[in-house]
Amino acid sequence: MFGIGEIGKRPLYHFTVLSGYDIKPIKEIELTISCILDRNKGGVLLNWKEVSKTKDLSQVQKAAAELDVNERDERGRTPLMLFLTNRMPVQAIEILIKHGAELEAQDKLGDTPLKKAVKFKQIEALLTLIEAGAKLDSPLGILATAWNAARADKKFADLLLETKGAVRLSLTQEEQRGVEEVLYEESQKKMCDKIERINSPELLHAIVNEYNWDDGPEPMLSVFHNPVTPEITLLDMYELLDGDYWMEKSNSDDLLNTEEEKRFKELAVALNERLKGTAVE
């Protein structure tokens, strides 16, 4: 066996490691091809996982020049994703982009660099990715976008409003009062009438997500029939309604005992039909 000081002086296949009682050539061990030997660090092998934890931009520059900037780790993450996960400085993100980092890569969870920026609250990095050309839309639909992943933080999501199908989530005080005026209406008939007259996708979306579904299906049927209701709002309705439950009811011999149950089922069936071809299926 040789000490670490010998690394760099001899070919890798000369070294051996102990495994139980066996001695195996190191060439039989799976090595990350893109590891580089940084002699300035006393012979320590560096890889992207290590580089992504340093704030030393000179090391990032060196790695970007010598390593594969689109290498994948065991979880399918690229160096760009690792940098975002470890909250690297935006300058480090820019270095990877300059060296050809893929902006649309997906890891095994289906996350893109944009989604990683959202997940780890990296606003400056998010804007940098968008400026570099990262796509806001997804071929899998609105539910697979970074905007949808950001919805828990309304202001963050609103940075991605150019996403196809996105809805502004932050309301003005006047808009919020309009939502509350509808939701606090004691007469359900008047509530439905007000919903039918709304021509704002933002208000309809907020009403659906703040609605108390224990109050029955009629107001939500009014939202469904309003022509300006966006697809993402309909998708939310299906989830909040527990549409799959009602679809199973419609396909079984179980009797729906009340008029309200029948109307809930009617809404679920109508939503399912309208949303064919989307993630609701």
C-alpha cells in the first residue's frame, strides 16, 4: 500500500485497497471518471460533490474547465443542481452556465435546476437561470412546472408568472376584499350569482382555494361553468373535491343518498371530462 503522498506519482492501477481479507486492485473499484487531482491541495482528489460545498470561485473555475459540467451523481443530479442545493453563490452558477451546464436536465425526482432554485429559495439564482434561457413551461403540463412547485410562496411563484397557464397568486387588498365578499356571503344563491359575474381568473382561483368545501358543491359548480376559470384552478378543484373518490362512486353500485352527494359526483365527472389529457387522469 502507498500513502496519499504517493498519489500522483504512480498510475492508479498500482494501488490496492483492503476489503475484508481480500486485496483488490483499485482499478476494479468504480471511480468517478471526472475526479481531478488537485496537487495544490496536497494530492486530494476533488469531485463535484466537494466543489459544490466550497465558496472558492477559483476552485469552481478550475473544476468547470477540467470536469464534465453535466456529470450525474447517483441521484441523477448535475453539478448545477448540487450548486443550487448547497446554496452556492450566484457567481458559481454563472460559471457553470458559461461552461455549458444543461438548464433542462432532470434528476431522478424529476426536478430541474429551476425547481431546485425554487425548493432551496434561491431567488437570485432563479432569475439567473431564467435570463440564461431556462424554460418555464413543461411538456408534462402546468403541474410539472417550477411555478407549480413554488405556489406555497406566492411572491416566489409570481416571479414565474410567464409560465403558460400560471395564475397570479398575490392579490391586492381590493381583490382580497372581493374574494372575502363572495366567501362570506350567507346566501348560497347570491354567492353563486356573484361567482358567475366574476371575470378575473385570479379571483376565481383564490375563491376555490379558500372555499370551505363543507358548504356544498353549488358555488364550485358556478366556478366550473365560469368561462374564465383557468385549468390550474380546475385541477385544484378536482384535488380539493377528492375527485377520484367521486369517480369511483360513479362507477360502482353504491347509492348516492342525498342531492348534495349527486351534485358532488356531477362536479367530479364534469371536471374529469374537462381535464382529459392532463395529470388528473
